[in-house]
Amino acid sequence: MAKYIAFLKAINVGGHTVKMDHLKNLFEKMEFENVETFIASGNVVFETKSQSVVSIKKKIETELEKSLGYKVVTFIRTTKELKEVSEHKPFKDSDLDNKQNYLYIGFLDNQPEKDSQKKVLALSDKANEFHFNKTELYWLCRKNFSDSGITGKILEKALGMETTIRNSTTIRKMVARFC
């Protein structure tokens, strides 16, 4: 059995409240095994015999929309991929060690086209710096998220695709626990 992590967009934000026990039950009804949720922001770890990320994603999105009544965009990573995401260091240690800075990771379905990457990189300023690696967007935010001037919608418009964002602390904790 392979272990996967589903990063669900828009769970417990924007009025879409879902209890983690309910989310776990929904995944179990989809016949995933050893299901665990991690903090209340739409992170679900599970095992399945399926090796097709595309079919796993489609199954989750279809079933969650039926059960919750709204579209839940889902990004799937293997434990190996998540470990690689956590270990990638695109910014200086001094920036990452500064307690006033935050590192966020945006999960994407595909590697963005060069033009889309340029649009995101053009958003960089003194407070925000971006870096792409495969299907992740790394964002060094030198302010609080809410004060950065950048939102998920702004990033999605520049990317031309959807994303869901997690802070690096969450990713490191997930790697320590599940990978």
C-alpha cells in the first residue's frame, strides 16, 4: 500500500467548515485506509492500493463535492515527494532563521509554464520573494501573510491555475510524523 497526502483547498476558510472527524470518515468511506487528518486546514494522510494519482485526485474531488456540496480542489503528494518539498531550500538560511519571515509552500498540479512563472516572479518585492521547484511554489514572506499584499487569488491569477498554500512549519511537522 502506498501512503499519500491530500492537501485540500478551502477547508475551514471562507465559510467552508468541516470537522476533521467528518473529513476522516469521508475518506474512509472512499475506501482509503489508515486515514489521519493533520490540523484543521485540510491535510489528510491515507493509504491506498491505487498507484494513479490522477484517479485518486478525481475520486476525492468527486466524493467531497457530493458530500460537502462544493468543489474541493485537491493536491496529492507521496510521502517521498513531501519529504523532498520539505528539504528543498531555495532561500538563504539567514532569511529562514529570521522569526519575522514566513515560508509558505503553494502546491500545484503541474509545473507552470515559463510565462506564468515570470508573472509570479514579477510580484516579488522587499516583502515577498518567490521560487519554483517542480510542482511547488516557495514563497518567502517578510511580513505577516495578511500584510503581504499577496493573496491566493493574486497568485492563482498569475499562475493561471489553482493552488493551496501551507506554511513550512506544517510541512516539516507532517514530514516528521508521516514520512
